[in-house]
Amino acid sequence: MINVTVNGEPRTLDRPLTVLALLEQLEVDPRVVAVEHNRVVVKRARYGETVVNDGAEVEIVAFVGGG
């Protein structure tokens, strides 16, 4: 079990996950969000290789259209 923070909320995961796997677990479409991992913006192309380990801080921001 690992402890991470997602959007300011503590969360426990069974094991380290990639950003992509975390988004899938949270049922978030990776095409419509920006992700910051430990205060660094993760490029969408790297979601599948960036690993969220114990103690990580993740911020997920959804794009909102409008005008």
C-alpha cells in the first residue's frame, strides 16, 4: 500500500501506478486533463511511463470549454 495526495486529498493505492493507470482508476479521460506530478507538469505522451510512488502529489486539472 502506498499513500499519495490527489488534488489535495489523501488517497491509498494498492501499489505504484503510472499516471495513465491512476487516471483510469479514477475514471478520468486522459485526453481532457492536464496532470502535475510532484509540481512538474507531465506531458500527455509520458502518462504511461510516469510512475506515481509513495508520497507523490498529483494534481489533475480538467479542461473546461466555454466563452
